[in-house]
Amino acid sequence: DTAVSQTPKYLVTQMGNDKSIKCEQNLGHDTMYWYKQDSKKFLKIMFSYNNKELIINETVPNRFSPKSPDKAHLNLHINSLELGDSAVYFCASSQGTGAQPQHFGDGTRLSIL
Amino acid sequence: GENVEQHPSTLSVQEGDSAVIKCTYSDSASNYFPWYKQELGKGPQLIIDIRSNVGEKKDQRIAVTLNKTAKHFSLHITETQPEDSAVYFCAASWNEKLTFGTGTRLTIIP
């Protein structure tokens, strides 16, 4: 009965590769997000989508491309991976935008060799 | 944009005692203040939230207070238990996004 699920949980890959992370929510929410948590545990928003439309893009390098095929799914594709991309990536969802509770997945730990 | 500061970065308390974590925010337009608990290997989990039209909110052993004038909000956990050990994050919502504090690692000493 996982509300927000991400796959894979762990991703280990070489610099320069391209990888994707998938996220699905079964809460019926309209809005989905991607966050990056660095090694110091700092959580920062990357993107948000509302009903499949991009509403927040936080000056993330264009190597990162989110895609929302429907409002229950938000995937993250990363091209030409760099060492600095190593982090935990969290997907979240909420009912509507703005001042709404966000529900997080358990994260994808990306390690670049 | 919004800036959220959180203190302390680490906190150790004896089991049964109270714990208080404090946050300040910069933008007076922020109107929603959630608190999240993150356990090892898990995503942040919402534990309590407060909106700008309310000064205090309680849920069993957890309470949050908000001082809009001073732009401060605090998390209070009473009668702490070992399972309260985790990293806690405050956040402030402004312009359709949440800005998080830097986290507090709370350790409950049995």
C-alpha cells in the first residue's frame, strides 16, 4: 500500500552514463515533486509538476529532464552523469500546489563512480 | 526567495525529557509551516504542520508554535521515547514551494 514509490532504491553507475528514476503515487494527488538531498542532508526542490505541467524548475542543469506521462507518475532522466550528482533523490506528491502537505517516497540513492 | 534557519543541528535528550527545535524564516509571505521526521533510509514523513492564521497546534506529544511577528516557529516533543530518535526538518511554504531547514539530529538517550 505504498503511497509514493520510487524505483530503483539504489543506483550505482559510472560518470558520463545516462540513467532514469521512476516515481508513482497512488494518493490521487495532482502535484508531484523531485527533491535532491545531499550528503549533509540538505533537502532542495528541483522540479514540480501539476497535472502533468511543469510549474517549478529550480535552476537545475538541463542534463536533468523530468517527464510526467500522467498525474500519477513523474520520472527523472539524467544525462551525462557527473560526480556531483551523487545524492539521494526523493519524489513527493501533494493535493494541489502551494501550502499543502507533501508525501515523500523513500528515495533513490544515486552513486557515481 | 525564502531562507529557513534551523537550530540546533544536533540534540541529545534523556528519555522522558522534552525536546525543542527552533526555526526562523525570512519571507513574511510564507503561510504554511510543516515539520518532517526522517528515519535512516527513509523519506521525510510529515508529523505536524501549522498555517499562518494559527499560533499553536498539538497532536499528542508533539506541538508546534508559530510567532509570525518574529518569524519563528518551534517543534516541541514531550515525554521523549527512543523511537523519536531521527532527523527533523522544518520547512516554510512560499510561492508554491517548500524551503527546508538544515535539519536537527535528535538522539534520545535511554
